[in-house]
Amino acid sequence: MKQSETITAIPSDRLQFFPIMMFAVVMGFSGLSLVFTRLTEFLYFPSVVAVIFTYISTALFFIILFFYGKKLLKYKEEVIKELSHPIRVNFFAALSISMLLLSLLYQKSVPDLSHGFFILGAIVHIFFTFYTIKYWINNNLEMHHSNPAWFIPIVGNIIVPIAGKGFVDDSILYFYFSIGIFFWIVLFAIILNRIIFHKQFAAKFMPTLFILIAPPAIGFISYIKLTNGSLDFFAHILYSLALFFTILVFVMYKNYINIKFFISWWAFTFPMAAVTLATILMFHLTSFMFYSVLSYFLAFVTTFIVFLVAKETIKHMFKKEICIME
């Protein structure tokens, strides 16, 4: 809970620089909470760990929501700037994704709360999807503005069927899934062009390369949910791509080890949780022991990364290097 206490200690004169990217913290902790929840269900892990992290994720969501709401009331012009920023505009969808992840965390324990988080998260997310795409169309963006953070408003649409199965008609869930899969392919082509033929990402955006893992990993889980467990050709393609991108970003480990801390480090966390969840699901569907071992390994790596990034976040908050003018 140290991170929560640190967030609440932000002085009011730095409130205007409280970034929308802070909701990526909730995504990271919620993803880890879901990992421990699935480990409990399928791989005999103690349930108490999942419960503790669920409470931490929920507390972080409301704390960050409180401060960003306060910023909106006191420094409305700063929020408008973020909504007009070619990079930060993509992170507003982290708010709705956080709600969808909390819906998943409470799906079995508190169904009514889960339903509320889902409805609100799905509505807010489709709003940010349309807003972001409209922003891309109506503004003269440069190639250097593109980075894997562009996937955030898109990946959230693929999460909706996972959280919404049983809450709304499947036709609505297919609508969200279709948006996510289509724009994932389109944006991937743009970002691959950016990576290969243009200048390298600035150091602060290097962690966003991990976001490449999330669309196929979440897409796999979502597809399995929509097809009621059909592990077919397309499902294997999605999972294999998630595994490929996971291996790829670790092969490129030298690109990350000397990067100065930025709040963008939280981009390491949720994608790792996503591929871990996909692997646990593969074990559940196949009973192949390789996926069991890989699930535990990825769960360990995800936990290590979340704690490392949380530690660095707390340290830099005490040094007053977060929530400052860039």
C-alpha cells in the first residue's frame, strides 16, 4: 500500500502536471491481480494473494481517479492540453480499460459491482475510441508521433468481450472485438513502418514496445471467450503472435536496461500480464505441461516487473520527479 500512500501525498501545486498516464498503474496492478486470480483457479495458487492485489488495484483506481478529477476541476486547461496532445490523447483510454479490468476482478465475487464497472467502462471506452480516431483523422500528425501507445484505445475494445460475456448480447461484444482486431492490424502496419524506416523512439517511449504483446494476447483470450472455448486455427495464430512478440522484446533487452525512469515504464506491466493470462488459458484448454511451466515463469517475471516499476515510481515520487512540467 506504500504506492497508494505516496500518490495521496502529491502536493497541490504539482496537481496540474498529474498525468493521465497514471491510470497505466491501475492497468499494471489489475493485470497482475488477474494473473494471481487465474493461477488460483487453474494452477492451485493461494487465493489470498489475488484478493490482496484486487483491493490494491481498486484503491489505486479511486485514488488516481480522485486526483485526476481534482485536476479537471482546478486545471481544466491542462486536461484539454492532454486531450489535444498527439501522444497523451491515447492514454485517456487507460481510464476505461482500468474499469473493464476491475469488472473482471469482481466478476465472480461481486457480480453487481462487476456489471457496473463493465457498463461504465464499455461506454467510456467506445467514446474514447471514437474521440481518438477522430483526432487522428482531423489533425496533421507526423510519423514521429506514432508509437505502440496508439494501441491503447484499440486494445480496450478487445477487452470488452472478456468482461462483458453474460452481461450483454454477443452481437455487441462482436462489435467491440471487430473494431479492436481491425485497427490492431492497421496500426501495426503504421508502427512497423515507423520502427523500420524512421528514427528510433525517444528513450521514454522504448517501454511502449511491450504494448506490441497486448493485442494478440488479449485478442486470443477474447476470441476464446466469444467462441466458447474454440481453440481453432485463428486462436493458435493469436497466441503464437503474443508469444513471438514476448520473445522479441526480451531479445531486445539491451534497449531497456539503461533507460532513465519515466512513468512510461508502466507500459512494461500490463502486456506481460496479458501474455501470462493467455498462457494460463492455453494450459487450461490443452493440459499441456509446457504451458503450466511457462505460466509460472511468466507470472514470476510479471510480478518482478510490476514490483520493480512500482518501487521506481515510489522512489521518484519522493524525489519529486513525477508530476512535473516536461
